[in-house]
Amino acid sequence: MKARDFRAKAWAACKGNWGVAILSFLIVAIITGVCSAIPGVGALAALVITGPLMLGLAVVFSKLIKGEKAEIANVFDGFKNFVNSFLLYILISIFTFLWSLLFVIPGIVMSYAYSMSYYILKDNPELSANEARKQSIEMMRGNKWRLFCLDLSFIGWVLLSILTLGILMLWVSPVQQASHAAFYESLKPAPAVVEEVAE
């Protein structure tokens, strides 16, 4: 699949589900924004809740891509695996920061290496945060450039949104998130087929 294929699949998934897709993004943006604005403890509060909310977004958009019924309440599903999603956000932030100290480009490259971590944790809640991060690195080996090109293909919409004072991003951002979910589904190993032997 090429970038246009993932975009088409993402647009199709969001069509008829714009309410859930847009509101999910808005809820996460508002909650993290409000927390960050609180003097003193705001940054800490945002640090604590961002991981679970990112996991929740992965749940929402995975459901949309797979044609399953997604609800706004799914945004908070990440809190069901609070410890691992919180630690995953901490690990990704720390490692991305450390790679960025070498130069900007290594930091960007590794952010793509970690990009499937929340989707992996969603499908495998028994994994530790570090195991999910490592599995994402393996899954993205040889695929980071493809995902970068997919993100780059949205640049026209992003520039166009400037003319709408960012309002268009209410539609573009969910579609981009959905395209990431579609990208993950394309990389995810097919479940093993278990053959039952008749007695």
C-alpha cells in the first residue's frame, strides 16, 4: 500500500464517524491543554495523563479503521492500562529527547521508530511499556521512511488549514491518525491459524 491508499482508507473510515473522530481529538487536546495551563502542577498532570489518552486514541482509530463501532468513551480506555501507558509515554519522551541531543534528525527518526508503540500495547496489554517500545522499533525497521512519506503527503492539507486559521485541522488531524492506524494494521502480523484436529 502507498500513501494515497492509507489516506483513502483513513478518509473512508472517518466518513460517517466525524463526530467521534473529531471529538476524540478535541477532548484529548482540551484535557492536556487545560492541565498544562494549571500553574505549578499542570505540567506534571499533563505528564501523567497523556500516555493513557494516547492509548485511548489508538483504540478509537483502530476501531474506525477496522469498521468497528467506536465511541467517544473509548478515548479513556487507556486508563484501564494506566501504568503501562504512562510508563510508555515517559520512555518514549526520554529516549526521543536523548536521541535529539545527538541532532534533530536522529530524534525524528526514532520518533517514527516508536510510533506504533501504543497500537502494539493496545493489542497486547500484557506487554510492559518497554516491550511495546521495542516491538515498535522492530515493526518499523525498514518502514520509518514509508510512514514519514505518508505524513508528508498531508502537507498540502496542513498548509491549506492555515488559510482557515487551523479549523481545517479538525478534520485533517483525525484522518492522519486514522492513516497511522491503517499503517499499523498493514504491518501487524496475521494471527496464527490454529487447526483443530478432529478426534
